[in-house]
Amino acid sequence: DTGVSQDPRHKITKRGQNVTFRCDPISEHNRLYWYRQTLGQGPEFLTYFQNEAQLEKSRLLSDRFSAERPKGSFSTLEIQRTEQGDSAMYLCASSLARLAGALNTGELFFGEGSRLTVL
Amino acid sequence: GEDVEQSLFLSVREGDSSVINCTYTDSSSTYLYWYKQEPGAGLQLLTYIFSNMDMKQDQRLTVLLNKKDKHLSLRIADTQTGDSAIYFCAERRYSTLTFGKGTMLLVSP
């Protein structure tokens, strides 16, 4: 399977603990995105990388959240000192952004998500 | 506003056509998308349309775009029970996608 993979699929933690999620994008994709989805809502943008550079962060990404993509391949999303409000599905997506002048259709390919429950 | 708006729920009978509507906000959006999400799963891209097109057809799916009204619709012909899911429209703003809250489609036999 060469799709986007996320790990773990489910995580239950106590308030105040740190958690880390991993995302492996489609191998030839240079962009990687993190979204958060809560019950009854659509995905909300958190941050994205082009190769190893983090190009944009949403105001939803508080100081307790940090994302990395050290070698431009897989990415990690860490949440420190978790709060109950952090309970959500964390979705990773990847896309291929071609060189300037080329047609970029921009569609994102999503993984199955990592569901976080903070007790 | 900044929201992509969708009706929350649609119920149809198997074999009927389903039409899911969406209004978006950014007239400069270059692409608009429809995604499908089944329970407990990630989002699956169904189709997309470039902003200079009015219509796109892909098998049972027809996308209509009215740029003047910033209105997007997804028509599913011959709806099947397997089409029951949440459908999200999304607009592309620069390098990110902004999603609506989703329309839950329930198909009854």
C-alpha cells in the first residue's frame, strides 16, 4: 500500500501527558499537511511542510503543539501537556506541488487519521 | 465570512439522485473539491473542478460550479446504500484546503 499512513490509529492519554503522532506521506509527495477534525466538524488546517520547511501554521496550533519533518519525508506532530480539548482526530495529508508554471491541481491525499482521547 | 457552508443532512432512497450543495467564500479559489468520509476513516477524494469550468462529469458524479454565486454542487446519480457517508466540499486558498462541516448522506433501501 503506497498511501498515506499514520501511527498510532488510536491514542488514549491522561490530561497533562505528551503524545506524538507520526505520518508517512506518499513517497513522491513533497508537501505534507496536518489537520484536526472534531466531531461534527470538517477538517481544520493546522500546518503544512514543503519538503522539510514548515511554511504555514494556523492560529489553532498553540505553543503546546509542534510539528517536524526533519528529512522531508515522514512527519511528527507532538502535543505537550495535553488537555481534554485536544481530543480529536488528527489527519495527515500529502500532495505533490510541481515546479512554478506547472499545473498544480492541489488535491490532498489523506491518511486514516490518529484519534486522540484525553481523559 | 470565512466559512465554507454546507447543509448538514440529506436523506434519499436507493436509486434516486442526490444533490449536495456548498457555498464557498473566496472568489479567487482556483480549485474546488469534493471528499467522502466513511465512519472512522480518513477523507477520500472524489473529484475536483477547476474554477474556469462550469461542470465536470465523472461516471455517476456531476459537479456544477456557479462562480458568480460561489455555489458548488455534487450530484450523485443512481445513489446506492454504499454512498452513505459524510461529504465535504473544500476550496483551495493558496496552498491549503478549507473544508465545510460536511453533509451527511443517508441512503435508505
